[in-house]
Amino acid sequence: MKSRIASVAFNTFREAVRDRVLYNLIAFALLLSGAAILVGQISIDIERLVVVNLGLTAVSLFGVVIAIFIGIGLVSKEIEKRTLYTVLSRPVRRWEFVVGKFFGLTGTLVVNTFFMAIGVFLALLYVAHKFEAMDAWVLVALYFIVLQFLIVCALALFFSSFSTPLMSAVFTFALFMIGSLSEDLRGFASITRGIGGWLATAVAYLVPNFSALNVINRVAHGDAVPGRLILYNSIYALLYSAMAISGAVLIFQRRNLK
Amino acid sequence: MKTTRRVNWIAGAVLLLSLAGAVGALHAVDRIRQDATLQDTLYIRSSKTLRRLSLGYTGLLADIYWTRAVQYFGFQHHNDSRDFRLLAPLLEVATELDPKLLPAYQFGANFLAPKPPNGAGKPDEALALIRFGIEHNPDQWRLYYNLGFIYYTEFKDYAGATDAFARGAKLPVTNEMMPVLAARMAQHAGEFETARMLWLTTYQSTKEPAIRQNAVQHLQALQVDEDVTRLEELVAKYRQLSGKLPAGLSDLERAGWIRGTPMDPTGRPYRLMSDGRIEVDDPDRILFITKGLPPGMRSPQPKVAARN
């Protein structure tokens, strides 16, 4: 079972690399090196802030875009190219296929994030000439971004298990936006009374909470991230992804592929 | 094969020509619209709306707004404009998006406070900005220093400056000059010495080359102002005692009141004028001086000035 999931995951990773997904690293490198060199000339005293803010925001947004646009095609492309039938005719179960796809895509994003993280730290070294203890918190922000990718990948896979690629992209991106504003939603729920309040609270807990996973601004100022937040965010992201993947498996199991 | 090559050549040529044409057209558009980009940014003045639009990536947006504030100030200053009305809203948006953006308080307040052409001439808005900064960063001694600096330089409000420096001095992490500055403000002690202390603190507490250079220029200007005041007092004293003006500064030396030929910070000797005034040899070389200038000449200013 493990080797079958690993095979699907590895092939998904290989396909993403073959699709030139990692080319975004070139754009990222240009963006970050340009910012690191230019910002000192056009602004005052925010070189480190810009490198951290811009670097981590780019890591996050590039990754989310990749997760959405690859995630939505993971299932539909296989059906369209009819390669899914070849895979499923072998001793690969449908759930193994879905889980393998998920790990393949998250693996691609982890590799992508790893190279981008190197870029962020190189740019930091360029502007500050040395690393400081507070730079370690940047690693925590990067870890939270990876957790964010887990959720987005799972959601993209969930929607692609029953919808068209276009609609899956729309649904996933909409959930990403709503999830990024989930604190506002929670605030709205807390001031609304009656059934509206219950409904808003239910929606606030159902949509993914991306705002808690965004500590970019905090680490840019060198502020510490509490250990409890790291623990609970990890648990939350894993459980939410598991929930979405389970949903995708349930739907895909029942889907008529003929 | 030949046809394919010809198509490639034509497509390549069209591509390059179009690119050059588009760049030229954009350049022409930019000349027509001058500062449109900056004005566009203020179509959304609400930081709450911007916060939502940023999807939580507020840090980067605040950095962009701070950079725009710097660019706007530099652009207006460079063009000798006295219109800085977008500066305060830009700084407000930047600091509300990221209340911990310390450079925006420290330097932004000092873009706002001084009178034009050095700044926007809005000291009240500078004070409001610094107070907002202190509210969100109560442990930053630099903000209390900036507050005291503005109280002293723009309002000559010794009580306000004393209170600001004293509050900053009580912080766990502070600058050793803060209690000294608080004491000097409380005593209204020597203007030159107090101003020198302020600029020296600015110089010692920043790594920003432009700010350090600015502090050095102000320290040099203070030196000139103090030298000229002292020399003119000696010339008046000489005139009182001998009934005539000294022929040169050497007369003051012979009287034993000065040692050697007094030099300005650029290494040039001060000049005694026929009416008893003291002038620097080349006033354009020393910025910010208020004394030692030829009659009618305004204090030389840098093209873009950032203060403490």
C-alpha cells in the first residue's frame, strides 16, 4: 500500500517538474534579488523588512497559485488523458490514487519552498551582512506557509474530485480568500445574534483559517511565535487537510468513471 | 525552410519594434501623468479596506506605502514643491497597516515636522504620528527621542520635550543620553550645546548612512553658527575697546582672544567683512547654517533632507 501511494506521489512530483512548475523559482529569484538590491535606494531603513515580507509573501502566493492550478488538474487531467484507467487497472485503489496525488503535489511544493527559503536567507544575508537570532523565526513562518499549502492542495483535490477544473479553481481560490479573512468572519459572528450568529459561527469554523497561519509580519519584526501556536496550527492544518482529502476520497470512490 | 526563416525574421523585427514603440509611448504617458501613481494610491485611504484587500499580507503592503511616502517626499522636495498634502495620509496608511513599522514613525515624523522646503511644515501631524507609534511600541526609546526632538525643535516646548526624554530614559532599553537630554530640557540649558547633544545622539544611534550624513551636516552647521556668534561678539568687543573695527581676524589673535586663524568645518578660514560681520568662505559648501552667510542669502539646504 505504502509503495503504491509513494509511486503515485513520485509520478505526480515528476510530472509537475516536467511541466516546468519549478520555473517559478527563476521569477522568485529575480524578484527577491531585485528587491534586495533596489530597496535600499528607494526607501529608508526597511531592507530587512522588505526581504522578509516580500520573500515570504511571494513564497506563499507562488505556492498557493501552484497548488490551485496543479491541484485542480490532478484528477481531471488523468481522466481526460485516459491514463487514470491504466493506473486503476493495476492494483492501485482509488483512495491510494487520491492520497498519492496529494503527497505528490505537497512534495512538489515543499521542494519549491525549500529552494525559495534558500533565496530568502541569501537575500537576508545580502542586506544585513550577517544572520541574527531573530532570523530563525522566518523558518517558523515558512513552516506555516507549508501548512497553508497542505490545506490548499487538499481543497483543490477535493473540488477536482467532482467538479470541472475551472470551477475547482474558482472554489479553491474563493475559499483561500475567505479563509484569509476568517478573523473578520469570526468578528462578524461574535456581534451577530440569533440564527444569523449561529450560521456565521458555523461558517467561520468550517472555512479554513489561513489568517492564523500568516505570521509573516510578525517574524519580519523579529517577534517570537509561541510554541503553542506552532503546535495547534500543525494539528489544525493536518486535521483540516485530512478532512478535505477524506471528502475527496469519498466522492472519488463513488464517482462513475465510465 | 526559406519561408519559415523569413517569417521568423519578420516576427522578430515586429517584436523589437513594438517593444521599442511601447516603451516610447509609455514614457510619453508618464510625462503627461507625472505624479498620477502616487495619487492613485490614495484612492483607497482606509487602512481597514486595504488590510482586507491584502488578504493578510499587510506587512508587504505597509512596506510599499512607506516606500511611496519616501518617494513622494523626495519627489516633492526635489521639485522645490511646498505641497506635501499626500505625505500624512501615506504615512498614516503605512503605520496603520503595520503599527510596528518603526522607520515610518522615526523618519516620517521628521519629513512632516520641519517647515518647507525641509519638510511638510506639519508638526502637529508629526506629533500625532509619533504618539500613535508610542501607543503601539511603548518600549522603543527612539520614538520618545523623536517626540522630544520635535517638541524642542519645532515648538520650543521644553516641558513636552522634558517629559518625552524622561519617559524614554525610564525604559529598560534606552540610550544613555536620554536622561541628560531630559535634564537639559528641564533647565533650558545652552541652546548650542543642547542642539549638539541631540544631533550627536542621532548620529550615534543610527546606522543609516543618509541620516548619519545629515547629522554630521547639522553638527557642522551648529559649529559655524557658534563660531560666527563668538567671533562677532569679539569683533564688537574690539570695536568697543579700540573705537574701530579690527583690520583682520589676526588683530583678535594679537589681542590674545583667539588662538590661530579660526577655520570653518571645511578647513577654510572665516572672513571678517568691512562692516564687522563674519562670513564663511564658501557658504554653499556648508548646509543648514543660519549665520556667516552673505546678506540676503538663504540657508543652504540639501536636495533631499532627512533629519534625526
